Amino acid sequence: MTAVPLGMPGAPAPPLAERRASRRIQVGPVVVGGGAAVSVQSMTTTRTSDIGATLQQIAELTASGCQIVRVACPTQDDADALATIARKSQIPVVADIHFQPKYVFAAIEAGCAAVRVNPGNIKQFDDRVKEIARAAQDHGTPIRIGVNAGSLDRRLLQKYGRATPEALVESALWEASLFEEHGFRDIKISVKHNDPVVMINAYRMLAERCDYPLHLGVTEAGPAFQGTIKSAVAFGALLSEGIGDTIRVSLSAPPAEEVKVGIQILQSLGLRERRLEIVSCPSCGRAQVDVYKLADEVSAGLDGMEVPLRVAVMGCVVNGPGEAREADLGVASGNGKGQIFVKGEVVKTVPESKIVETLVEEAMKIAEQMEKDGIASGEPAVTVN
């Protein structure tokens, strides 16, 4: 049949805002801040002392696209396991320290890529800053000052009455100033809250008052659905303003799910090279095909594809051609048939029963050509302003 020219897919949209200028720190091989690509983090749910289980979960996180992983260190057995885990992990390991300052030193000595400290619940933390700064400086270990609404310093709770944005920011900047007194500025800061509005305001305030790289997070965001929505809203607001250098989506769900959500948020904002993206209609009374089933089958058939590929799965010809024009590959379905679009042109019409098979075949052809042309596989680019 005659090809119908509908134009080529459009170029990616430019970023919504210039990235906030921030210091640059090195978390293992991952650059954070200084214009580097926004990285995605998660945290293991295993007991860190169970080295095998922890390394297995880190391997799963690595495969899902996680770039930095945090591990809890509440006991001496956990601290003893850090050296082996840090050495064998394929991605940088950050030790998460609460209550006991001795574990901060253990994590630094173990070779962790960074250490997260929560000043609000580490006993006599302020009195140990000089020692911590010296040890971190000697080992080249960055420190994340991680302030949480649920464990805010009692003095600030008395001052503000609750965990307000002002309280969170004051806590973070006070602790940073203590490190600065000792010449240590290899710092990343987070000011997390379970309320996205409070969290957004805290990070906006913090971004104006320092140049440290910022780790974004809605703490205790909730089950997968609720937590995804809260995180997407909060991260979207901040990242669209150029605020944020690394993120963690905190879900009551397997850690790999956190990574998937985080990556998708970055892709949706144009902050990461897209991989497979399914554009599908929500269906309506015009649809003459089960769009839900078709979209699921196409997604399953293309699962694991690494090249940046946008596929439009449409249920009728109203929006189908337009969406297909903006996609690398697409289908507009109706009357028991599907029009297959490649790069904005109709290349064939197939029976409904052949739509998924044909789309997968065409996707493989496009992917093969992309790989020959050296098109990126979706790994985040590093840009420095």
C-alpha cells in the first residue's frame, strides 16, 4: 500500500528549567551535583548482617537501574558486614546511621561510598562532628545530612512546635555549618517529610540558602499507589524548577519498584534518556478493540527492550494517527484491523489477531537499526554546566 507521510517523531522537549547550581560530590563512581544527571537511589530491606541476602538484593536493584544503594546499620553485626558488602557491590553503598556515632566511623573505615547521618537521633552528634569530619576527609567519604520530620531534633520541635519547612531547613544548615567549621564540605543534604507540600517548601527554602547537592525524598510515602503519586507530585514540582540532584522513592513495596518509579519520573520530565515508553489511550465508546488487553500484551512483548522506543497503542483512528506521528512505532485499531505506523508512516494493515506480533517484529527492526546507529541504550547522560 502507499505510505502516508505524517511527519517524523518530534525531538525531546527541552528541560522545564535550568538545573540549580550546586556543589559536586563523588559517591563512588557516581557524580552527584554540579550539573550531573539526577541519580536514582533505593535502600535494601534485608538485615545488613546477612551479607548474602543483602548482596543479592543489591544485585536485583542494580539490574533494575538503581545507581546508589543505602543499607541500614543499627547493630555491630551490621557494621562488621559493611566492608564485604561495599567491596562486592556493583553500585556505591551508603551506610545509614542512626543513634550510635561509632557506626559512622565503622562505615567510613569499611570503605562505604558515603555515610548518611541523622543528626536528630544520634546521641551527642554535635560533639562528634570534628572527629567525623576528620575521618571522612581522610577517607574521601561524603556525608549526607539526612533530616527527617519524624526524628527532628527536640530543640527545634520545641522552637517551631512541629516539623515545619523552617525547622527542617534550620536543622540541616546548622549541622552543615558544624562540618564547615572543620573545613569539610563534601556534603549532600535531604530534608524529608511525609507531606509533599511541606517537603516541597522545605527543599525550595533549602535550595535558596545553600549550594550543597540535594537528595529528594518524601519519607514514609506509603503503599505503592499512594507513595508513587506523592513522590511524583513532589519530585515533579521540584525537578521542574531545577531543584534536586538525586532521588529516592520511598514505598511500602519491594525496593526494585522504587527504582522503576524513580526512573519513570525522570524520563517523564526529560531528565533521563527514555527507554521503552508505551503511549496508550484510556479507551472510550469509540474503541473497537480491548485497548487495556492490547497495551498489556504489547508491553509484555517488548519488556526488557533497552533502546529508547516510544510505542503508541491506540483504540481508534481519532487520535491514533496523531499519536503515531509522535511515536517511533504505533497502531490505530478498529473494525478488526490495525494500521501499523513506523516513524510517522503507515507501513501495513494487519488483522487484530496479528497486531501484537507485528508490533514486536517492527520494534525489533527499529531496535536493531538504533543499535547499528549507536543510539544510546537509555543510560543517563552526565552533563556539567
